[in-house]
Amino acid sequence: MADADVDADTGAGARAWLVVYLKGACMGAADTVPGVSGGTIAVIVGVYERLIAALTSIDPRSVRHVASLHTAAGRATLAEDLLRMDVPFLLALGAGVLSAAATIASVMSVAVERYPAPTNAFFFGLIAASAVVLSRHVDVATPRRTAVAAVGVVFAFLVTDPSLSGAGDGTTPPVLFVAGAIAISAMVLPGVSGAFLLYVMGQYEAATRIPRDVAGGMVAALGGDVGPLLGALVPFVSFLGGALVGLFSVAYLVRAALERHREATLVFLVSLMIGALRLPVNEVRTNVEGPPMEVAAVAAVPVVVGAGLVFALDRHTDDLEY
């Protein structure tokens, strides 16, 4: 499924831009849920190759034309460069990603805070099923890959230790910057979940709280109190800045790793998912007091729903190459 050429001066062109926006919204919604890959959604809706081509065509030297915007020639040159780099497409797609991600993130933030046990059980189902799906594309048949798998499992298991990776613990602007840079790399990697990476780093709750805090700050600012807004903008700018840097740096490094060492990289990603299952298990056990049967009763349905969503998505995308 490929995008048709877009002509913004026609009704058909306006509808085409709306389609691009909605495809971005699908990606943004997926990017906020651990275990679901926005990159995979990009492949499904037919924008993946165009997205990669547009990102790799960005040329910072085009900024020099801004100085000559007062002339017709300068404006024409800048417009030509923007079209060549497919910037209108990136803006439409990005608007969809950001608007959907902000909306779903606000919902997930409330779910994590008010219903931690079923929400984390849901995450367990998503992540476990994603590990199963991705494992079908890897072969741990060499000593090197076995070692990589062991390192990935142990690393994720240690990183998700409750004493080191509590939700929101250690959340500072530099940490959010790094988290944004790493998480955004998933957008160009089908099969990899950016929200999952945030979850492993213990920054998922902090990141999903950002849109709600900014919205609350804006409401307070309208009433004359700008303090909450200024406080909310610090993590917002930190995370967004990291995401922008990561989009044009970390993402390419990870993609290069997949291109040069595909099997080993996928083995590592699957092993991360397996080791990271410790985190939702700990969260469920912490928030449900009672015997194991009671814990299982609370977690069973969310786990099945989460796993079912991933397997349903995989069923309709089993011809995709990861």
C-alpha cells in the first residue's frame, strides 16, 4: 500500500494529506503502548519507506535560504528544497504521530496511576506476545547469538530490579533526554516498541505524564498562574529534544546494527523483552495483596487481552519482513 502523490491545492490533495495525518495517528497510538511497534504500523499503512527516505534526505544546509526569504527567488528555492526533502509529508505524518501519542499517553498515564495491577498485567501480555512473535524471526544457533541472548536477558532482568527501576524514579531532564533519544529509534525499526524501551528504563510513567502535565499547566496559565506550565515544559522540552536528536542519530545507529548484524540484534531485542517481564510481574505483585490465586485472577484477563492484540496484529502482518 503506497501513498499517492499529494497535491495540496486540490480537494483530492487535502484528503490525501488527511490520510497521511491519520496514518501518523495510527503510528503515534502504537508508539505509546509497550510491546506494540510504531515502525510495524508504518509498514502496514504503507509509509515506512517514504518515511525513511524523507528522514535521510533532510539537509540542514537548506536553512541558509531563510536569510533570503524576502526575495521571490529565495522563497522559491526554499520551497523547492522543502518539497525535495518531503518536509510537508513529514509535518503531516508527525502531526498525526504527536497528536495521537499525546492523547493515548494521557490515557495510559491515568491507567498506570489508578489501575497499576491490571495495566501492568496488560503490558505483560503485550511484551510476552511480542517476544514470541519476534522470536520466530531469529535463530539462536551459534555460540555468539546464545551469548548475546544471555547478555540481553540478564541486562534487562537487572535493569528492571524494583530497587533500581521504579516508575518515575531518577527522572531528571538529562535522563528524559536520553530516554527520548532511545525510544524514538523504534519509529524506524519495525518490530521494536519505543514504549517498551521507556518501560524497561523506568521512564514510561514519567513520559506518558508529560502531555497531561503540559495541558494542566496551560489551563493554569490561562488563570494567571504560569508556574505549573513552566514546570511541565522542562520535561517536555527534555524528552522532545532527545527524540529529535535520536531521530537523526540513534535511530540510524540502531538501523545500521540491524542491517549489518541483523540476527544478533534481533536476538538481543527478544532477550530484552524476556528479561524485562520481571517488571510487570513485580508491579502486579506489589499492587495486589493476597494469595497467588487472587493475583492470577486480577492479571488473567488483561494478560490475555494484551497478548491477543499482539497475536491478532501479527496474524494480519505475518508477511512483513522484520
